[in-house]
Amino acid sequence: MQADPDRDWALRLADVRRSFRSGKRVIHAVDGVTADIPRGAVTGLIGPDGAGKTTLMRLVAGLLRADAGEVTVLGIDVEKDPLAVQSRLGYMPQRFGLYEDLTVQENLDLYADLQGVPQAARKERYAALLPMTGLGPFTARTAGHLSGGMKQKLGLACTLVQPPELLLLDEPTVGVDPVSRRELWQIIDRLTAESHTTVLFSTAYLDEAERCQRVLLMHEGRLLGSGPPSSFTAEMAGRSYFASAALARRPLQARLAQAPGILDAVIQGSRVRVVTAGTEPPDAAHLARITDLSLVPTAPRFEDSFVARLRALEPASATPNPATGAAARSTDTTEAGNAGAPAVIHVEHLTRRFGAFVAVDDVSFQVARGEIFGLLGANGAGKTTTFRMLCGLLPPSEGALRVAGFDLRHSAATARARIGYMAQKFSLYADLSVGQNLRFFSSAYRLVGARQRTRIDWALDEFELRPMVDATARDLPLGYKQRLALACALMHEPDILFLDEPTSGVDPLARREFWRRINALAESGVTVLVTTHFMEEAEYCDRLVIMATGRVLTEGTPDAIKAAARRADRPDPTMEDAFISVIEAADAPVAA
């Protein structure tokens, strides 16, 4: 009997190509990809914005037709029989179509109808899905009143109403908190262990790639590499270090990022984590001419390999842009946010109610001039509501708020002139060009004449937007949308900058560029408040609070919060470990 060549493979890609035309440009979204994905495993699809991940998933699902090459799913040629493929796979796109006015149960019933699940089979299927996703107590709640993490779990449950052999998940954990991310992964691990479901999982969180059995790394439509995550990590042995010096961490990171032979430099607590271009140990005495620089080797991680491969593709002349205007005003010996800096934000017993629901409950904190202050919390913790009150967009029910010296109850409009705000959903006008968005927002901040032209020229040059000044905002890659949104928020040179999950879904290189700019702004004296679900990003904060159900659970420096989570079996906890520890401690029942 002839062996089945597809028996061990859920998906086979052979020189797959797909292009799109955008105006006069041809975009090669998938460019000659060849790869095999084994059955019963979780394969991560990794790549920066515009790498072609979503297009590849749509080709696999039979929603797009390849220009060339072959896509074989579960032994079926997708081009010849897409309906047969679709009957055997589940696909959860980035924007899964929940019906927010329907309850959890009604959404499940609707998707069971759409997928042709017999009535007799539904009770048993729901009995498996509801406990697995933790949605059992919420079947009567409308989807619109679920937290972000619960919506993602409901979307996954709807996708799984008909058990698939191949499950496609397109960035399912973007915008959800670490606890919800962990719960989603528990569901995926259970599916692969119990049902032997094959999972193709695209993600912007590179720590998630290390949970996959195999990864495919894409860039500009091409496959840069594939294999177990450990094979990528092993390439970086001997190239990762923790750096410390008398210099404060933000100027130290800025100096190291520009130093010859350094591929990557990111802040991690009180130290800077660096990755070198070669395996030879760097000479600390000469590196960036930093006095008292100490380098301690540390274990490599998957993200190091990702960054190294993408850096290798950059033009030889390309160097990180450290937001030159702000950086030029910073110093090498002090770090904004140190003790003694005057407080510019005062929050005292802040409460906000929506009817009987208390979204923010007796919150108090202060933020100093030039400090980067983080608001962390689970989905629905009250972070965005707190932000909106601090920006003067929403009045508090109780408590006192002073921002830049103004009482927001009486002078909200005056205070807003001193504030820049970058919303969680980029508040750009999609049908306007880059230049038109800059002109609109500068006008909204009452900039006119030569002052307006100067600031627009600054934004185009500082954020490298001039080559696409006439491109519509809708057509920009996510990283460039982020640049434009930040430029718009800074047009009037605010004293205080609010960032509401500013890098959600953005790839690591764009995230690093973004934080170089934010660090430079803080060094120049701009106060920054940021919410984020990306825990490594929380390391950039001078101080942070962790919230849940509208209350502050803990406040402190990243190092202090991580130290509080230290245990015998976890001597060096990550920020994500610390976050989950704080949330779980708050949820634990109180002993009688």
C-alpha cells in the first residue's frame, strides 16, 4: 500500500505567492513561501507589520486564491476544493465578528447554526467549551459587556463550536492582559493535548513564540526561517548581556543603542539588556565611551534572534533614530522622574460611576515632572476610564484631579492645551492623507501660519513621514500609523503625554523605535502616562500601579514589584510573573 505523503503534515506550502496592487505599487504580500506544518502541534507565525501573516492565513483558509504555488491543507488542494478545506478548519481572524447585542449563549447558538452543528450535538459541545473558556457563569451576559479577554475567549469558543482539525488564530492575544493571554494558551494547550488539533498561531508577542513547537518567521512576504524556537535562540548564544553604569538607565540605553557592535538595547528594570552583533565579548572600557560600564552575560531569548535577523536586512546606513529634538535636550547624569521632581499630576480618591457600576474606585497617586508612569491592569480594570478623566474627557463622580496645575473640574479645557493624547484606537482620520492629518490636528491645537508649518515640517522629518505625506492614513502600515498618531499628539509640544496601549499589535522593531522617542521625551522633561498589556514595556516605567476592578492593588518601581513576586521556585520573576501574582493574590478568597 502506498504511504500517504500528507499523513504527518496538516499544511504544506509550495512556492506560494500572492500580490496586491495599491495605486501604482505592487505589494508582494506572500512571496515564494515554502513550508510544512506538522499535525497536532502549535506553529507560530511571526513577523513584523506587513510581513504577510494575515494574507497567508487567508490563503490557507481558502478565502484568497494564490497567484502561484500550491497550498495543501489536510491533504486537500485548497484551490481545487476550498469548501472541503473550510469544513475541516476553524479560523479566528483579528477582528472576530461577535454580535455585541447578543448574549454569550446566543452568539454560540448563532455560530452553531452557521457551522451546521446538529441540535443534538450542541449540549455536549457547549458543556465542553464553556468550562474550558470560563464563560459558564456569563452565558446570559451580552457580548458587548464582556471584557476584552472574555470577548477573545468567546470568539475562540464560537470558532470551536464545530471541532476543527486545523485551527487558524490570527493574533488572538493582541490587546488582552497577561492573565487572559495565559488562559487562552491553556485552552490551546488543552486542544492540542486532548483533541490533537493542529494550530497555526500568529502573534506580535515574541514570548508566545517560545511556547510553540515550531515557528515560521516572515518579513515582507518572504520566509526568513523556520524550525523550533530553540534553534533560533541557540544562534544567539554568547551575545546577550545586562549593562549597568553610573549613568541613569535611559541615557545609558540611548548611548548603547548607538554604539558600534550593538544590535539591540532595551531597558529591563534598573539595567539595560544588550545584544551584540558578534560572539566576541565587547570591550566594556571602550563601548560607547561610558565610564564604569559593567556587562554581565545573560541567557539569549527568541526575541534576540528575531531582532538580529531583521537588523541584518536593514540598509548599512540605517541607525536608530533617537528622537533627536528631544534627545538633544536630555542630560547624561540625571533621569527625569527622580525624587525631588515636582508633581504635575495629582489624583486623590478618584471615583467614577456609570449608574450602579463603579468603573474607578477610590484611586490616588501622583506623577512627577519627566516621569514615565504606567497604569497596568486586567481588561476592564478601569485604566482607560482613568485616562479619560485625567485628559478632561470624562468628569469624575468623586475625588480631586489636578493636571499641569489645573483643577480638571473647573479648568479642563485649559489643562487639555497642555496635554497630548494618543488613543488606544488610533484617532486618525483614515480618509485623510498624512499631511492632511498633521494639518488638521495642528489646527485643532490652534497652530497657524509659520508656527504650524514649522511643526508639520518637524513631524515629517522627525518621524520619517515625508516620503508618504500624500498617502492616506488607512493605507499606512501599523507602525507608520503609530508614528503619525504620536506626531499628531506632539504637534503643540505638550507638557504631559497620555499613551493608551500605544503599541498594541506593533512589531518589536517598531516598538523599540517608539520607546526611544518616549524615553527621549521624558529626558527632556515631558511627563508620560502609559497603559500597556505588554509587560516588557512596563519595564520602561519609573513607577507603575497595577489595577483590578477599578482599584489600585499595588504601586512601585518595576524592580520592587518584581521583587515582591519572588519565590523559592521563582527566584528571578519577570514583570508578567509579578503582574499575574498581584492579580491572583487580589482574587484569592480571604481566610475566615
